[in-house]
Amino acid sequence: MMQMLVAGGMTPLADGERPPDADNPRGYLEWERIKTLPNDPGCITEAEGKVVKVISWLLLSVPPTHEYKVIFMQRPLAEVMASQDEMRRRRGTYKQGADLTATFEKHLHEVDAWMDTKPYVQGLRVSYHEALKEPRKIADRLKEFLALDLKIDAMIAQVDQSLYRNREN
């Protein structure tokens, strides 16, 4: 999604601290400082007018001092867990038998409720699979939601089916 938004013409808030690797060969487009959001909510002001990746665990910490447009990627939890497990294996941090599925499910319900009840948050939920299958439809939805003149064809060109590796059975 970040690749699509940047190709569409948005300016990313990213620091390049995490280089591309086997888990994300096109790079991360992340901003390390966002991890301080729970203790330093004011850091979000640096993102004004930009697109910044915020993992769902940190999303609940954005302060009500701004208005946000949140694009929330939705992917089957089994695929998310498989991806996380594979990444941990590569990094040597995988723990056999550590099933976090119930924790993630509970968290996703919290995020859904948060998005639906915060007046300073406009949310757009995007299906990961729909983005892969119908990138033009998703790009058009993003353009409308963000109210920006995004470059639709450039956004579509970012969708790379070969990067869909951790699939649900």
C-alpha cells in the first residue's frame, strides 16, 4: 500500500533505516520514530501532509489533536501469522509453539472499534486480496477517499503478485 501511495504522488515520511531484505525486497518505507508515539504523541505532527506507515498496535496512540485518514489493510489473519512466523525464522527469533492468533484477533477488534468511534479518524478498510486482484478499483477508492489527484496507473504498476508469498491454505 505504501508503494502504491508514493507512486500515486504522496510524499512518504520514511527514514530508510530498514533496508530491503528477503521479507520486503522493495523496502519498508517506514519511519522509526513512529515507534515512540505512545510516549511522544506529538511526533505525529511531522507526518502532516505526508503518508506514514503506522502498525495497528501504535495506531491506537494517535492523539486527538489532529484529523487522520487511516487506510487499514485487512488480510486473513492466518496469512499475517504465517508472514510473521517466516520473518521471525529468518531473523532467528521464532519460538516454536508461540501462537499469537487470539491476541491478534482481540487486537483487531479493538482497532475496528477505535476506528468506528473516533470523530477525528476517517477510515478506509482495504482488503489485501482485493488490492491484488483489482488494483484499479482500489486505486480509485484511494483517490476518492484521500481527495487527491493521484496517479492511478503508477499506483496500479506497484502491485506485484510475486510478493504474495504467505498464503492462506
